[in-house]
Amino acid sequence: MDTIATGSDSGLNQINSEIQRVFALQRATALRLRQSTKAERIAKIRKLKAALLANREAVIAAGFADFGKPATEVELTEILPVIAEANDALRKLGGWMKPKKVWPSRMAVGTQGYMQYEPKGRVLIVAPWNYPVNLSLGPLVSALAAGNAVIIKPSEMTPHASAVIGKIVREVFTEDEVALFEGPAPVAQALLELPFDHIFFTGSPAVGKIVMAAAAKNLTSVTLELGGKSPTIVDETADLNMAAKNILWAKFTNNGQTCIAPDHIYVHASVKDEFLRHCIAALEEAYGKDAQQIDSPCLARIVNERHAERVKALLDDATARGARVVTGGQVDAGQRYIAPTLIDGIPDDAKIMSEEIFGPLLPIISFTELSTVIARINADPKPLALYVWSRKQENIDKVMQQTTSGGACINHCVVQFLHGNLPFGGVNNSGIGSGHGHHGFLAFSHERAVVRGRIMLAKMFYPPYTGMTRRLVNLFIKTV
């Protein structure tokens, strides 16, 4: 199915027919998988893990072909998180699958209750281009752990990675278990028209709204891992050297094309100049001096020329409005190269202050009152991540209590994605639902509430209703 040409009407019609065929084929499998055992699910996850490791060099080559991404960065951001996700499921799946007993509430005295975890059925995983392997196969581990039949739609913007993902899927699964469809937007649209039992989408808020609208037509549940402008705060008590190195690592990994990357930094005015000196030193240590960064073996590229031009336009707009480039600023859109760039003095009406950057531009904004920063954060859509650098607990508490975000880190950045025991997801504009570890298993599972009768106290309320029945109801109203 992956070799069908999708650039013509006949190609799209052919792949639409294939989509319909595979979706119908997966119905019987989804019904059968309701009875799948822990051993069966573990066997699939082990095969997927083994296939990923066997194709390790191909994944590295695809990362370089699509992004110019360093091999170490591919292993760190694409392979390692999937292996960690798989190992977590292999260790804990028995406990996740086990029905969970609950105590009866006062209204349910005389019964036994438990939650039974069932596969949702046929599920769709729509993956983005920025971490194509990680964000396709990571959710796949969760879907398999929960016992589902799966269709994956990787991004057409990273064709080399999509080809490797397709190869892995075909090596491990039959198409009635897991299938993959490549192609442009019309392929995704055709998939979204189908009545899946769950859709797991990772991407932008704008496309997330389209996915949610399509899912609503079939009352399909969704997990939306989106993005937004994740703010970072560095107060006057922060360890400036550590903050600079960690923030810049988090920002410029994958050349800024990370949904939880720090989008902009609020730095206390009293330490701003010193912080910028630490940042410049950290950039030179990591990537070389400005003139040499284009040849840095540690810096990825922008995914394509169109996105490079988009990021360049944000930089040009900011500087045209009076912003100052502290370091970086070199652009070669044809080579998909934009240097890691720090920008100061950005006016509020610059586009970079309202649009998600998703590239290697990092605005620096000074502040004197923490309450002003909190007000600005709360005036914007709720972010996917928020980062606070401080050694003053009062400041940390103030930020954490007076703001909201999908996740947050204190004196660290981006590691919330790697913490398998925490839910990873957004809030409102930055996402709906969560994934990873047990939370990923739950995203692809239906928690079925089961009650088993033991002592039939409900017979006290059977008709015909009498004065005694009324008195019993009033007693329950007072005591439950």
C-alpha cells in the first residue's frame, strides 16, 4: 500500500480503497483482541522493540536525510524514548491489565465493584514530522499494550523516516493488526472520515481542531498532544550557568523543532546581562562560534525550505520592528540552515511573540516583577510546558499556583516527556488527554465499570411505593 502514487486522483482513489479495505479487515481483529492475553500483547511489543533496534542504523540515516540530524541526537530523541516506553510496558503490563477493585459507595452497599480495562478497538495514530519515529512508535506501544488494532499515518514531510517506520511495521505485524498509510493531506482526511474508536494525534493546535471536528462526526474519543508557546522564567536567584546550558540544550535540540521546547525566556533584569553571557558561552561550546555553526556536526536542520522561510520571516519581522540579535541570526534557507539565535528587545506586536516559533529563535524578555510575567502567561493560551528556574521557593510556589500548563519543570527543561510515570499532555489549546506509560495504556483503553450484586438491598425501593419506601429514601438522602 505504501508504494501507491498519491499525487493523482487515481492514486488517491486507490489508496482510499486500500484504507477502506484495511479498516474493514481490522474489525474482526479488534473484536478478537478484546480477549488478548498479557503474553500476546507482550510478544508484540517485544517484536516491535527488536525490529526498531535491528533497524537502528536505518533510523539514524533517515534522521540525517530528513533533518541533517546528528546520529547521537537521533538515538537520544527517536530511539531511546521508544525503547523506554516498550520496556516500561513489558515490566508493568500485567498490573495495568488487572481489573481494579473499588470499595462500594454508600449507595452501592451490598455489591462488589471493579474496573475492567478493555481495548478501545480500532485506533488511529497520526504522527508529526518533528520526531517521526518516536511519535509514531511510542503511541503504538501504548496501543498494543491496551490490545488494539492500529492504523498509523506518519507525516509526508519526513519521507525517509516514514519509509523506515513502514518497513518496521510490515516486518512485525500483519495489516489486520497494524497498518501504515503514507501520503499527503488527502490521505489523512480519508482516514479521519472513518469511525475509529480512538484517535491519537500529535501536532499543531490548528490541525488538532480539524482532527477533533472530524472525530466529533463519529463521536470518536481523542488524545491530542499539541503545542503552543511554552514560557521559561529565570529569576534573580537562579543558577544562571546551569539554566543557560540546560535551556539552550532543550531549545536547540532538533534545531528548535520540538513541541515542548522553551519558546521564550523571561529573565529578571538584574541578572539578564550575566545570563546572556552564559548563553553565548554555552552556544559556542556546543556548536562553535557563529561563523562555524553552519558546519557544526551537532546541529540539525530545519525540515524543509518552506519552514526555514517561515522562521526567517519571524526573525525579519522582529528585527524590522527594532529587536536586537544578541548572537546568531545567520540564515541560509536553501540549505535549511538557521543559526541558534538569541533575540532581545522584542516589541509586543512582533509576530514572534504571538506565533509558535518551532525553530532556533529564542526571544529574551526582561522583567522586574514576577506578577507581571504571570499575568502575561495567563493572558496567552495555556501552554504545553512551563519552565521555572529559581532557588527561591516562594517564587516557585507563586508560579506553580497562579499559572497552568500541560506539564512543568522546576530547574530543568523537557525531561517531563521522558518521565514514564507521569502523564504527558496538554490543557485546552495545548492538548486534550495524556499519554506515556500507564497513562498511554489508559488513553487506548475503555475503563468499563462493573458491579456485581451480592445482597439485594435495592428491593427495598421496588414499587409499589409506600410510606416506608419514602422514609427510606429520605434516610438515604440524609446519610449518603
